[in-house]
Amino acid sequence: MSTATSPVRDSVSKVNDELAVGADLNFQRRWWVFERCVWVLFFLIVIADLLGCFGRGYFSHAEIKGPDGVTDIKYERIERFSTPSILTVNVGPSAVHQGQIKLWASGSLVKPLGNQRVIPEPLSSVLENGGILYTFSASARPSSVEFALEPATFGVFPLTLQVPGTEPVNLQIYVMP
Amino acid sequence: MVRIVGRRPGKQMTPFEFVLIFFIGGLTLTSMVNNDRSFSNALVQIVTVACLHFLIAAVKVRSVWFTLLIDGTPVVLLEKKQWMSENMLEMRIADDDVMAAARDKGLLSLDQIGYAVLERNGEISVIPLEEAS
């Protein structure tokens, strides 16, 4: 059984009319311009990453104090999808009542921001006003509570933390894909 | 799977096809290391890459412009004792790289080279001066 055939056409462009290379220098020059633009973009991405624009750097670390000075929150302004981080809430002695601290967190702490565990272990956690009210055992000294986050999705998520009876603290957390 | 994907991955490999081979290898690992350790997950990923390769290879055969975009074009580096300086600089190729390819051909010095061409697969082809008219 014979196979289909077609005549050879000398279609490959030549250098000096002798070497069939098929080079397209016009295309190559345009490609070099494009390449330079892409290299600039690559360097900008590296610089942005070193500065923390994609999380875990200078621009991503943030600290916010509550309006009445009861809470001081250290967190990552820019998180990464499915990457662990710690959100620390420092609570002043005025928040301690009868050896306990209560801290309310909005629902976004659990679902999009993926709270994995709370340190120390709360005495109780109760669903309340669309969020969770944690109760911790505490002495009169300043205390801190850590939330181990591991975002389960990406986007921009508001988070509110509040010691009942004080002003709420509103955060905005960006989760990179 | 590699046999099905085609014969081109081999000696004629372009950078694009290099990536393809490593990509298939990497995806094979997903059935062992990722959260979704299922065989079906790895299989579907590999088959998807194979299908994309088939489609890209099929378009490349039919479109010169697409081939230029995916694989680039050969670039002449040396032409009858003249360095193509712009091409060398832009492709980040040193004269030592050309001489290394020339030695591979059994040539002793740069002035024995007729043409040196950076091929689409990243290799430097050297044509001796005596073969060039």
C-alpha cells in the first residue's frame, strides 16, 4: 500500500542564497522587545515579593490598636491561600473581668480565613451575632490570644474583633491566590 | 503516554517540549504528594496536558505564525567570519559557546566556521567554512 506524497518545495528562507535556515529576524526583533518588557515585569514581581506585596514581608505585617487601647492586634495584612499564619490579639488588663477575657470575632475568622486553632484553648466558644464569642481564663496581667489561620479561599475579607463593651476593631485581610 | 503524545519530544525538543515532558512527570507525582492523592486526578491532569500538546502541535503544523510564537525562529550568530553582534547580545550567547559547538564538529578555530546558527531547540549548529561556498 503506497502512502500519499507531495513534491518538495524550497520554501525555507536562505542566508546568502545558500544556507536554508528559515530565520525571521523581523519577528525576532519584535520578540526581543516583548522579552524586555517581560523581564521588567519579572523584576517588578521579585521586588514586590521581597517587599511583601504577596505576603510575608515588610508591607504585609500590620499592627492595629483598638480605639480605646484595650486591644492591640498583630496580623498579616496580606495572606496567602492555604498558608499558615498567626494573628495575635494582645488584650490589656482592663478587659479582664472575674478572671476571664471575652473576645468576639466575626464569622470570617472561621470560613474564609480558616482559623485552625486558638491558643490558649478557650474555656468556651459560643456562636453569637454572626460570629464567635470566645471566653478565656486570664489573670489581671496583659494577655495575648493567638489564632492560627490558614485561608481556605482567596479574596478580600473583613474581620472584626471586639472585647464586649469596647469599640470593635475592623481589619481588612487580602488573601493572595 | 509519551509514545502517544508523539515522537517530537526527543532529539528535536524545543524549550516548549522540554517543559511538556517535565510537566507530565510532575503531574504524575500529584497522585502521590498532593491532598488529592487519587489516581483519577493524576490521570485526568496528564491526559489534559497530552491533549493540549496534541492541539498545539496540530496548530503549529498548519500555522507558521503560531510556530514562530511557540518555538521562535533560528538565529544566525556567525556568518562567514562576521559575528552577528546584535543577535549574539540579544540571545545572550558568548563566542565561547559558539566555539564549544565548533569543537564538537571537529573544528579547531573560529575562522574555520562558515555559519553558526542558534536553532529553535537551543542547540548551536555549525557549518564549516569549506562546506559554505
